[in-house]
Amino acid sequence: MIKAENLTKAFGLKLAVNDVSFSVERGEVLGFLGPNGAGKSTTMRMITGFIAPSGGKVSVGGYDVTTDPIPVKRLIGYLPESAPVYVDMTVRSFLGFCAELSGLRGDDRKKAVNRVVEMCFLESVLYQSVDTLSKGYRHRTCFAQAIIHDPDVLVLDEPTDGLDPNQKHEIRGLIRRMGERKAIIFSTHILEEVEAVCSRAIIIDRGQIVANGTPQELKRKSEFGGAVLLAVRGVSGAQLTERLSSIPNARKAVIVKEENGEVWARVYPSSENRNGELVRNVLTAANGWQVEELHTEEGRLDEVFRNITMPDTAKEKAK
Ligand SMILES: Nc1ncnc2c1ncn2[C@@H]1O[C@H](COP(=O)(O)OP(=O)(O)OP(=O)(O)O)[C@@H](O)[C@H]1O
């Protein structure tokens, strides 16, 4: 549904987006991750036709965004970072107005408004003027505006920014449900959101794609991916390290903490570790010890993100 090919945007000498290519199909929710200033919003603005690319092209539903913008606008719902709203309108009249702008009239308009009010939980503020809404409700009103014409493609720039934890949960659920039959791109700085909602994620840094995969694939790039965490009672840290360091399929073993007679160790897999061999070997090595905890770690998205996007000098400092 969305196809970006060698997309590039320069602002003067600043290359905000540099040769970015990716596609999103119906039924996919693509998470867009990256540090501040990485080029996420600029890419989204080019996909929605709000700014023109300096190079490359983007199509939505087979229509070129630059040369065929009208059908693209019909297909897309866009929630920009700071969405404009008409502050002196009530929520109901604002959404009715947005429905009309999308070409909906009469009963269709009414149905569209009722549908988004229900989806975005806006019943309690329906007759309140937009300028008196709290930040969260204002944000939801903007979200409702983006989906008023039930578009096949959604581009959402930080859709949960500024929402309280309950609202975040609701909006994530909504994105996940809509993602079953639409193509969705959304940007976020919240890594747990990527795991909760996205079928795939792209990490963008200094205008370029530096990682593209499912959250599970990205997590496997983590140093902790496949490591075995073990907690044992009644053994010293030195004894534990000695025995764990020599087991097959282990690259290294480190003590994580020693507390109240319990020692926690992490055993990192060697590249030959396959199908849970390491955890079985750790269990064998722990024979005769009082094991309190033993599990294989999935890897951490935050560590992958930092490793990919932090300059080497900052990584050294953070150690
Ligand atoms: N209209 C503009 N004129 C000049 N520079 C711009 C303009 N819009 C964006 N930039 C620059 O392009 C780069 C990418 O900005 P962009 O807003 O796309 O980043 P982002 O990844 O969305 O960041 P954030 O996570 O902080 O929202 C930044 O260096 C920004 O200052």
C-alpha cells in the first residue's frame, strides 16, 4: 500500500532524509523509531504529500504522491505531530466538519462521526469546545479526525505522545485492531509500544534506515538475546563463574548481582548455540545447587536501539 523508493529530503545543506526505501502492506503496522531529529516526521510528511521529496518517490495504493495527490489524500489518514484543530468548535461539530471535508454527507457523515467518537472514547466531551479540552482528549480528537473517512492507510506521528497510561493502552489497542485491515505507519519513542503494537519496525538514524525487521528479529540483535539468566542459593559468585565459564555453547558468564545469599549470573551464548542447548547445559552445570530462577532472555529493544543509534564515543561514556 505504501512504497517509498530512494526517498530523500534536503533542507538547504541539511540532508534530513537520505535515500530511504521501504514498503508497508495491508495488515501491517510499521513502527518508526529513531532519535530526535532522525528524519521520521519528514519521511511521514513526504508520504502524506505535505512536503515534496528532493529525490526519490513515494506511492500510496499505487498512486504517486507527487503527481496524483487527490486519490492519495482519499486513501490516507494523517495524524501530524502537532495537529491543527479549530479551537472554537465543539468536538462534535469539528468532527462533522472534517467528515464533510472528506466528502461525507447526511447519514454517512453522522455515521462516520458516531463511529470515531465511539472508537476514540470521546462521548464525554462531545459538546465541549475544543479549546477547553485536556491535552489527551484534544489528541484523541485529532486522532478521530485522522480516521473519520475510514482510510486504508494511516500515518500517525507519535500518536500516544502526551497521553496518560490508560489512554496510551486504549490507543495502542485501537491501532493494533485497525492494523488488521489497514496499512499503518506510526512513529514513537516508546520502545514497549513497538513490541505491543507493531508487526515490523524500522530504525532511522541521521536520515537513513539502520534496521528493519520484526520486533523479535530486532531484539535478537541484542547482546542479551539468547542469554541464560540463573539465580542460585548457597554458592559463591566465584564458584558460580568458574563452573559456568567452562560449559559448552557459552561465550562468557558474568555475575549480575549477589544479594541475601542469592547469586545471579548471566551466561552469554556462543554463536554455535542452537535450540536451547545453552539453557540445558546451564541446568546440567547447576546440578546439585539450589536453583531459584532459570530462564532464557529474549533480548532488549532499548539496547539494540542504543547500540545502533548512539555515536561510538557516547557508547564508551555510557559503559
Ligand atoms: N522545515 C524544515 N526546515 C529546516 N530543517 C528542517 C525542517 N523540518 C525538519 N528539519 C530538520 O530535519 C531533521 C529531521 O527532522 P524530523 O522532524 O524529521 O525528525 P524526527 O525524527 O521526526 O525528530 P523528533 O523525534 O524529534 O520528532 C532535523 O534536523 C530537523 O531540524
